[in-house]
Amino acid sequence: MTLEQLEQRVIDLERQVAELRSERRGTGVPQSPEATFGMVGDDSDFDEIIRLGREYRQQVNNEDR
């Protein structure tokens, strides 16, 4: 691959990354991990997910014994 081809590839990749970032901003997806803190605090579906995960882990741990 020539230097010119490599430079063009980097330019293309940078453009694609910029497009993906701009698309993501419009979806309401938080841009940083800190922005997600507390998002599911009052979500009963999330509480159910946690309960089912705990139940599954307990079942697997009991089977291992």
C-alpha cells in the first residue's frame, strides 16, 4: 500500500467515525459512562432483570456443589 493510499484510507476512516458519532448523538444514547449513572434507578423492568440474574447465579452455584 502506498503512502497516498494509506493517507486516503485514514481520511475515509476518520470521516466514517465522525458520521457514526453524529448519528449516535441523535439517538439519545449517552456519550459518556458517567452520563449513564442512575438511568435505571426507578425502572421495574431493570429490577426484574437483576432479580432473574441473581436467581440464575444462585441456581448455577447450587448445581456446582
